[in-house]
Amino acid sequence: MKYIITALIAILVILIFSFILTATINKGKSFKENLKITFMFSLVMLPIILLLPVSLFATFKASTVMLSLDVSNYQIFLLSIIGLFIIFICDFVSKQLITTIGTNMLSKKYSNEDLSEAQMMEIISKKQANIKIWNVVIIFLASLLLYMISMVVISIEFTGLFLVIISIINILNYQLFFRSSYKTAS
């Protein structure tokens, strides 16, 4: 029963977060319109939201067995649910960092040049491979930190190797579920 309650709470939090995000983006729309958009978004995302923790649970469980860690199934289940949020947080953080740092670097490098929009787009497209690699690195490091904090909070026995393994699993699931056309080179 505690598994069902935990899963329902996670789904409710996701729906509330989706509604808040939708309402923030669409400030001019009514409550009813924002609710409708959230519902449509949820229909599209629900299969992924349900499948991702299942994938994380299976791979986390296999990792704990291989590393002989004493972790209960419920702790792994909680970590899998938290992993869903970690993936979204890491994606957001990496995009914000890359956008901020990338914009600053490019503006400093090309500040004295009068570039057309086409030239700017060409420069950015040439940098895509580096951007994608940095995206993966940032997601990995953020995953390490967030999983370590999560495991301390829910009292899960862990090792550095386990942290690295689940962070890699996190990146692979991110690629599989959200960036299936992701390439590290142009």
C-alpha cells in the first residue's frame, strides 16, 4: 500500500508542478485553459512518467545486488521516484548553465564583429557537439550531487561506485526517454 501511496503522491506533485509551469508560461490564459493544457500535457507525458521510475527501479535494484548493498525494495522505489524529479531538475540546470555560459562566451568572443543572424546560427551549429558533451557532463555531476543528498535523506547505504553507476543510469534514461535523437558529434 505504501508503494501505491508514494506513486500517487509523486504523480500528484508532477501534475501540480505541470499546472504551475503551464500557468506561469501562459499568464494571459484563464484557469480553465491552463488546466486543459496541463491535462493534454499529462496525457502525452504520463506513459514516460510511469515507465521511467520502473526502468530506474530495475537498474538500481540490479546495481545494489551486484554491489551487495543492503538496501530495501522500498528505499530503491523511493530513489526511483526521486530519480524522475532528478532527471527533470538536471535537464533544467544543464540548459540554464549552458545557455548562460555559452551566451557569455560567444558574446565576449564575437562582441567586436557585426554578424548576421545566419552567421550567428552557423557559429552555434558548429559548437553543438561541445554543447551536447557539456550537457551530459553537467547532468552527470548534478545527478551525483542530488542522488547523494537523496540517499542521505532517506538513509540508503551507498558507495561512490553506486553513485557513479546510478548517475550513468540516469543519463542513459534521460537519453532514452527524452533525447532519443541525441548525438555527441555533428
